[in-house]
Amino acid sequence: MATQRRLTCVSGSSAKFWQVSQDGGELVIQFGRIGAAGQQQQKSFDTAQAATEAADRLIAEKLRKGYAPDTAAPDPGVTGPAQAPAVPTADEADEDTFVMPVGWRRVLLPRRGGEPVARKRPEAGAAAKVSTAMGLHEEILKQSLAMPQADPVLVQAATAWLDSPAVDNPIGAAVVVAMLGQYVRYDDNTTLPAVADMWLHEYGTVFAARAVCELGSLWFYGDHGQRVGSQAGILRRLLDTEQVGQWLGMHRSVLTSRVRAAVAAAPDAEYAQVVTALAELREHGLHQRAAASYLVPSEADWVDADCREAVRVNTKFADVLVSAVSTPEQADLIVSHLSRGFGAGIMSLMATVVDGLGPAHAVPLLAHWFDGAYAADAERRMLGMLSELPVDEAMGALLDRVEHRLAQPYLLQAAARFPRRALRLLAERDSKITGGLLRAHVLGHPDLVDEALAAVSPAAAERISAVALAAAQRVEAPAELLPTVLVSPPWTAARTVRKPVVIEGLVCADPATMRWLPGEREQWRARQSHFPSWAAEHGGDWQNVIGNLNDTQTGYSSWYGQIAFFVAGPEELAAPLIGRWRPGDLWDAADWMPSVVARFELAVLPMLLDGARRSAAQHVPLLLPYASPEVAVVMADALARLKSVREIALSWLARQPEAAARALVPPALGKAGVARRQAEQALTVLAANGHRDAVTAGADAYGPAARDAVDALLAEDPLDLLPANMPVLPEWADPGLLEPVQLRGDAGALPRGAVRHLLTMLAVSRAGEPYAGVALVREACDPGSLAEFGWSLFTRWQAVGFPSRDGWVMNALGLVGDDETVRRLAPLIRVWPGEGGHNRAVTGLHVLAAIGSDTALMHLHGIAEKAKFTGLKERARAKMADVAAQLGLTAEQLADRLVPDFGLAADGSLTLDYGRRTFTVGFDEQLKPYVADGDGKRRKELPKPGAADDAALAPAAYQRFAGLKKDVRTVAADTIRRLELAMTARRRWSGEDFTKLLVGHPLLWHIVRRLVWGVYDEAGDLVAAVRVAEDRSFADIDDETVSVAADAVIGVAHPVELADALPGWAEVFADYEILQPFAQLGRAVYGLSEQERQGTVLTRFGDVKIPTGRVVGLERRGWRRGAPQDAGHQGWMERDVPGNRIVMVDLDPGIAVGYIDMFPEQSLERIWVKGPGDGYWHDRSKTTFDVLDPVTASEILRDLEEITR
């Protein structure tokens, strides 16, 4: 006869029921909204008693959550038919009842009275498997038993077991398996389970439990060879204070967990026998006690005692007992003692904890494991588990970690499962991230707002109401005010296919040419590489190298020699052969190939084209200086098909527009196919990026018919240029959950349908090739709201874990973003490489360049100079060089021009208009802003807009000041750093640029006038020194006004150059109370001794131990860590010095990538100069230190002196 017990919980507008029906060992649990059928779950137990205990435990948990017995429920003795389960609606969903997922139940360690799991019957044939394994290792086991150091009691028991297994000798069985387990491979998933099955099947559950309990106390150490013929090991008992054995963790727990499952499912009488047997063994030591608690966690008194006493003696027991805890008090006793990383992400252990403690009390342990996890996969598994627990504690733990790079997708999953809980808890948090998530959640669940308002704090209710009110007040613009492309875009109608004009026989006969940017060829030729050092050592054996050209079977030495031959071999021998060389291995081509290209130019082109077909990522960038029909086809293919080098293809088109057009017109007018589509696309991209004249001129070269066909191609409505398959927008990009896009002039917001069309336009746009409709939207919509819309789209993409299929979201930021987008994005770009997001960070660089404002390029330059990650820094520098080349500037010259004036007046002031009142912003000599009111009185802060201020002007002015402070802070730090590096690297400006870009800048002149500047002759020697006076004139050391010619050569004077004039300049600056932005006049100066100048190794710092962090700090002074070698080891620091040389500092033991603290101290093992073309391994005693000029030598010594003090 079935019995039924029913509970209800009524709170506010929420009314839920929970009931359990029992029929023998079967439980039927139902839950849901009162008045609805709800959901149903069935559980099976071996005995009616076990089912009753489980029901009692579930009811106790519900009572703690506020449920109460339903007075209208039928009497416990009344039976009735179970209702059929129903699929719950969103309104019916029970957010408080936990149903353990099947996958969790499959792996958890069962406990008596816990979550029911399928019982595994012992395998009858297990004994044969164990016998086979024993046979493989019989000899080594006998040798181990014969070791004189072995515990004689254990040897006797094991020998007896091997001679005659008996049910009264579990210790002998345990000893034998302890030894056998040492040689079982970690990936052997059959032997140890077979041991457990053999014990259970042949000798019974009590025997198996006793053997496992003994096993936990044994220590056996072989050579970990896990192979036949391994060395014998030592066998003994573990001391209570020693490391816990491996049988209750790692891969060997497959044996002990199998026995635990059998004990949990044992009949009552047999279970009682197990407990009696283990109680006796618990008297033998703490290892047996811990193992017993592991096997029978339902014996709460044992677990209580062990959590208090065993852990006090040996904290490592916590790692065993965590599988046994069933109360929060037990968990509190051990959580701080768990080994860091132990248990993190192990599903069986986490599910066991949830089963033992219940969802709410398991959360602290799960959170502890998460915070100590090392691997992202483990973090994901724990976040996933937290997202499925229907308790406030779990969602609170996710919210506590909302800024973790992996957390938001799982928080969104939890919010989808438990929308009421999410609304309530999100509203109680007050941060930018949770504010955005709350907004999306309120808009996605408007029906839950009233219920939530009654259940949250006043502050939380205010946040919910603000979102709901803003949504209610949103006014949608009528269709007639929208651009047509947002009302009826081309992809919603049937497309008309343009009949292609085919003109056969067109051939581009342009010869291949080179088009280098200023200084580019010299840079490529001077690229440091280790191959010239090989050339220096093997220069007399070139004929042998020549004989092995293109022979891929001659090994590494021949390959190395071939590269060295073309990098540094005799030109009269190498030049005739370069055209037919095809290296079999392209490894590290980016290091050595630029030098070969710069050396032989057009002769290398056949090899590069061959390489581009084999490895586009390495070779397409090397084709940038080339122009030829073949290169144009490669670039068109890269543009259309190869995401990794698409930006390179765009750069090539911008560099070679005329040659590209002439080369691509023939395939663009050829027969239908891939080549035609790619050529057409490249021509339209060229035209869209300002090179339409080049395209039409290229068509003219092939006659009027070709010109007409190309004109028709370019005349095609760009709105009709769509991909063959339109993208499907992701579910997370719900238009209703994104920031509204307002039309200009407060004409209303875009309706949801229009926003969906806008999203489609962004999805079909590609970097450098935006869909034409985006420009129409930008023209019609308010720029600020469009940028906010783009950022909300990005944060939604971020929240779901950056799915790569939706990578178009990053490019969208470049199309609709503004300076505020830049300020938000730039910090993320800097950290993404460290989170496995290098490619996303590189795309972010393209976004900054696409936004293209002074602020965007300023941040791009900052990343190029100061990014923590070398790969990102190099890509940023390449992007800066690309932008600079398009303007005919060097990267340094571009950086000078990127410092925005922020709309400041010539004196550096800015007026902020609040309507009724105005404020003046100025900057002191340290570029710190100050605010003065209309009476000239300085204020501590700019006041927030008040009720009497203009509703439009005041908030805009306040926001402008907030952005200005951030940007000026960035400018100040970057400028000071650049000027100090300019002094140490001896960078020079023309007098005209110095006066215009530095002295004439409303902000920078505050820094410029706090330095002494030098005027230099053609030889680079200082001929005069000046400072910038308060009126922006120039004064000498005697305070006499002097002039600076437009063609003068100007630089930041180094104290080594000022020499005897240094004290006089220091006195001038002291008299005027001028504080310098960095050490110049007071800078420590050092020099090399004559012996050091003639030497090749600097030894003065050889016997000093230096904290690794201090060594890494050299990166702030222009040094960089060496390229990672095997196992991520960085063995040196290096710094570029004039003459294309590098000062190298070899470290001992070196730095571990990603783990600086692994080696806390370093020695400067060897300090030497690497000359142009020198190798790291072969040329460390080749270049003497006299190649360093006095300024450079002083700076190198200063840096090393400061870290070795």
C-alpha cells in the first residue's frame, strides 16, 4: 500500500507543492506550482527502510527551506493513483527542488540512504583477469617481498595469501594488491575493478571492506615504471603523520569506490557486519579510520570524530574525508585543509559532495575547489555544476565570480533554469556587469517583475523598476523615419542575379616589381637570426650545401646550412641558385625569410609563391612588397578565404592598388568560378576603400568592353552584395535585450525588427569590407546610442563565452564603436592573450584601427609599446606601422601625431557648460586636472549636474570630463615613458616637429618644459642645450632667449652629453622649482672601464642573486624576455641598442612562462653583446662592449645596477 506525504510553500505570489509517495522501496516525487500537475521523479531503493530514510531526509530539507505540511493533503495511509508527469511551463517551473542529473548519479560515490544508483554486480570472471595481471608481475612481487626493509608482518600475510587465498586474510590480499597497483598503468581500467569484483564475488562484502580498509594504510614504493621488469619496491605501514596513500584518490580509486558502492547497497544484516568489522580495524590507526569513514559515510559519528581528530594530526586526511561528509559542520572542519587543486573538476567527487551535503551546503566546498583550480576544464565543470543547483547559495557563488573569464555563460544558464531566483539575486548586486545582466533578464522576463519587487530589498527594487520603466518609456520610431534598408532589406526579397559578362583571353602581362615602404627593406635585411652564425662557422663548405639543395632527405644539418647559405653566403654563389630553391621545411620562416627576401628581392618570388600554396600564414605576409599578377591572385584568395591572413591581403591591396587592379581585371571577367568570385570581390573592396580610379584605370588597359563590364560590376547596388547563404543570428542576440538604438534628433528608437536587420548587416560585414547598409544606419542613428548598442551586443557575446561562430561581433565594434568603446575594449585586449584569447586580442587591434579616432590609435600605440604579451605587442606594432605607412610616416612620427588635443584651448584649458553655470578645466605640470568655477575658485571635483542645470548640456559636460580624465591619465603615462626612452635611445626630432607637435601641444608642453633639450650636429654631438620657458619660448642655461631653427636636430639631452653643464642646468631648474617627469638632471651616470670596453663579457654583476620579479621589471625600461624555449623556459633578457645590436643577459635558472615564481631568484650568468647576424649559441664571445656609445653604456649599467643593489 502506497503512502503519501505532501508539503506546500506559499510566499507572496509564489505557491508551490512538493509531495512524496512510497510503495515499498519505490519513491515517487512530484513538485511544481499548486494547481498544476508539476514534474515527477522516481527513485528505487533496495529496501523499504532505505526508501523511508531517503524520504525523511528529503522532507527535512524541504522543511528547512520553508515548506510546511499541507493540512488539506490526504492522510498518510490513503492511497491513490500517481498522476502522469507533465511538461512544466515557465510559470510552473519549480526552482527549489533538486533532481540530480543522470550523469552525476552515474559517477558519484554512493552512500547508504543517499542518491540511488544502479548497482553493479561483481563480474564472475574477474578472478581470471586478476590472475593474468599477477602472472605478468609475479617475479617482481616476490622480489619485493624478499626485500630486507619490508615489514615482516606484512610479508608473512602476503606470502600466505599468495600460497592459499583465504577469507580470513584480508590484510594479505591488501598487501598483494598494494604491490600490484604500483605496476598497473594509469590507463588500465580493467585490472583494479577486477580485483574488487573478485574480492566481492569470491569472499564477500565484509572481506572486501576489510581489505580496502587495510589497503589505505599501506605504503609500497617501486620505481613507477609500470612495466614488466621494473625494480622491486619497499613495503611497510604508513605512519599517521605521513602522506595519505593513493588508493582513495587518483586512478586507483576505481577499486575502493567499487567496494564502497557494494557496501552502500548491502542488505541490512550484511551492512551491520561490515560496520562491526571496520569498527575493529579503526582501532589500528588513523589511515584505517579514514578509510572506514570513506567506505561507510553513513556512520556519522565516525566521520565527525575523524574530521575533528584525524585532520588535526594529519591535514591530508581531509582529502579522503571529503567523500564522507554529510553535514555542514563536518565540511567546515576540513575545507581549509584540502590540498590545493585536489578535487577540482572531478565530477565523481563533486557529485558525491552534493549528494552528501545537499545542494546548499555543498556550495562552499565547490567554491573552494573552484578558487584553487589550475585548469580551465576543471573550472568549467564546477561552474556547470553550480549552475544546476537550485539554491541561492549556488547562484550567489556564480555572482561572486561574475568577473571570472569563464563564469558568465554558466550564470546565464542558471538564470535560464531559475529565472525567479536570478531576477531576485541579480537585482541585489550593484556592478556594471550585473547591471547589464539584470537589464537583459528583466526585459526577457517582464512577467516576473511584480513578483520580484515584493521579494527584494528597496535598493534592488529600484534597480528592477528603473529597467522596467526605461523599457516602458521607450518610443519606437515609425517605419517612415527609418532607412529603407532597415524596413525592407534586400535579403528579405527575391534576388535578381546579374548576368556575368565574360571576356575571354585577357591576360595581365605586368612584370613583377618591388614596392618597399621607406626603410622597410633595410629592416627586413637586418632581422636578427641565428643562421648567419652557422654561416660564419661553416663558410668554407658552401659547395657541399649547394650539392644538397632541394634534397629533403639529407637531414637537419643540411636544411640549416641551406638557409644559412641564402641568408649570409657569398652573393655570387647564392644569387644564381635562389630561384630554384624550394626548402623542404618551412619552420621558423618568419625569422629567416625576410632577410632572404630583402637580399634577393624578385629572385625569391617563385619560392614564396610555392610556399604560399603550402603555408599561407607564413608566406603571404612576405609577399607584401611584391607586385605581380600571381601575387594578386594569391591575395584575392587570401582576402576571400583565409581568415588568418585577410588583413595582410587588405594591406597589400592598399599598398599596390594599381598593380592589383590590372592583375585582377582578367580573372574578374573570366568564366564563372572561384577565381572570378575572388577577383570580383577584391576589385569591389579596392573601389570601396578609396581606389575606384585605380580599378577603372586597370580596366581601361583591356579596352572599352572590359571597362564597361567593370563599370557594371562597380555600379551594382552595394546593398545587393550579399553572401550566398545569409547568416542565422544566434539566440543570445535578442534585439529586445540589447541597448536601444536611437535615431538622430530624438526621433525614436529602432523597432525590434529593424534591430534584427541591423544585426544581420553586422553579421555579413567583414573586416575591411563592411556591408553598405551599415553606413546608412550610421548616418540615420545617434552615434552614442549606436556605440552603446554595439557594446551591449559585445557584452552579450562575452557573457555566453565568446562563441567563435559569432566572431563578427568584434568587427561590429569597429563599425559602430566610438572613443568610449575604445576605453572599454583596450584593457580587455591587453589581458586576453593570457586567457587563451590571442586571436581575439589581435582582432581587437583591427577594431581599434577600424574605429580610427585619435583615441583609438593612441591606445593601439600603447598596446604596441607596453603590452605584456610579446605576440600581441608585435601584432600591434605591425598594425601601427601599417597605419603609419599609409600616412608616409614612421611609427614614432605617427605616435607623436596621435596625442589628441581633446578640444583644449591653446593654454590647455577647457570650458564645460552646465547651462546656468560654467566651469573651467585646466591641467597642472603633472597633467593632473583641476576645476575652477565661474569665479575662478578651484574645486576638488567637478560637481554632478543638479536639478537647476540644463538637462542636456550638464550631463554631457560631466561625461566629457570623466572621459577626459581617463584619456589624459593614459597620455601622461605614455608620453613620459616615450620621452624617457627617447632620451636613452637618442631619438631625434626636427625643429619644426618639435615646435609644432611637442611645444605647441596644449597638454604635452607641460611635460616638455620640465626637461632640458639638446640641439645636435650631423655627427650626433650636442652643440647646445635649451629649455622651454613659460611663454613657450626657448632659453639657454643663462636664461637668454634663443631660437630653434626648423631644420635643427632636437632631442632630450642625456646627462652624459650635458657633461660639465649638468650642475648649471640643475641650478636653473632648482631656481624655477621645476619638477622633472623622470630622472634627467639627477640621473645616475655610469661608464665602462677600459678593460670592460675591450672585453666581450661583462662580469661585474656575476655573484649577485636577484629576485625574479625585479629582473622582469626591466621590461618597463625597454628590455624584453627572451623567446620561450623548450617547456616554456625564458633563459635571457635582451635590449636593443644602436647599430642593430642587442645586449643579452643570460639568466640562471631562467624564467618559467606563466609562472614567474617557479624560480624565485636569478643570477646574471653572462652579459654580452649580440651583433647583427650573430647567433645565440655560437657568437657570445664575438662582439666587444666598445661598440656601445657612452649614453647607451650608461643606461645598460644603470638598469643592471638598480636591479642588483
